[in-house]
Amino acid sequence: MKKIGLVGGTGPESTIMYYKELNSKIDKATGGKNMPELSIESVNFRKAWELVSTKQNKELADYLSEKVNNLVESGAEIIALTAATMHIVFDEIEKNTKVSLVSIPKTVCDEVIEKGYKKVGLLGTIFTMEQDFMKKDMLQAGIDVIVPDKVDRELIAKRIYEELELGIVKESTLQEFNEIIRKMQSAHGIEAVVLGCTELPLILNDENCLLPCLDSVAIHIKKLIKLAQD
């Protein structure tokens, strides 16, 4: 089995999910015979978020590239970022490191195609919703990607940063999110919702969401497991 390397800490809650799920799912898949060798390079979340917020993309790419190279030196063969927002500099990291990373947007796009959806809603950080890095693969595949209106985008971003990144899950926030999803369904006819921030699965899932959820963490983890076992 190939060693997995994760750039984590962006944020800590999703990094914990990756660690726990990779171990438990591989253990189950191998009948209790194997758990993965795994390295995590945990970044300074506040530093990374400041670089994203101030559009210091070169500095962000250099910072994350250093972490990827550390994972390579640790012997990791399957390497991924554990935050969708950090994919804002995905191409630059691959150029800097010469490493083929396992992309969250690409694996999510493949899942959307497999499920047969033609129009999906996208929730995430303000950067994920307003920029193209999470949408690009889906748009190129002919899938319509709808984001909430500006006021709702700002509300979602606030709840992610002030609550979910800190592991705080509120019923009131779930209700707010479902109301936003209802409006997107009514106005645009979306068929499913892409959880484009790796903290969103903390609060939204198929059981409590108005529409089917495409959980970017679960989808990404499934791909990492497949690649590690190939």
C-alpha cells in the first residue's frame, strides 16, 4: 500500500476527519489487516488564511509547496491538500514541486458526472464560491454550477470561519443553510449541493439537507484510498 501524505491544518477539523476516515475505511476494506502509513504536514491556519484573504497567491503557493516537498521527503506517494480553498494555488504548487496532487475539484467533478447531475449548487468559503477553481472542471464537463446570492455567500462564509472551522455546529446555522439551498432550488432548479468546503460535512449531510449532498471530503477520501491501494 502506498504511503499517503496530507497538507493539513486548513482547518484542523477537516484534517481530523481525513485522518480518522482514512484509517477506519482502509482497515475495514482490508478486513482488519491494514491501516495506512500516513504523514500530515499541518500548516499555520491563520497564516494560510491571511495569505488567501490578501491575495498573496505566490506566497501561499510557496508556503504550501514547502509542505508538499516535506511530504515527498517523508516517503509519501499519494499527496493531497485537505482544504478546497487552498486549491486556489493548486496549479502553482504542482509546478513548484513537480508532484501530481490528488485534486478535490477534479474528484468532485468525476462524482457529479457519475451521479448524472446536470445542475448543482456550490457552497463553500467566499473564495470557493466567487472564484473558479472549484467550478472549472464541472463547467468544462457541461455541468451548471450555481452559487448563492451575495448576501447568502457572505453568511455562509461567516458561519464557516467563525463556527465550523472551530468545530462549532449549531442547529440555527443548519436551518440557515437549508433555507439558502431551498432558495437556490426554487430559483435555479439545482439537483444537488456540492459541499465545497471540507468543514461543511460537519453540519450538512444527506439526512438533514433538503437535497442530496456531494461531500467533498468523503469523495476525496474515497479517491485517496483507491490510489493508495492500486
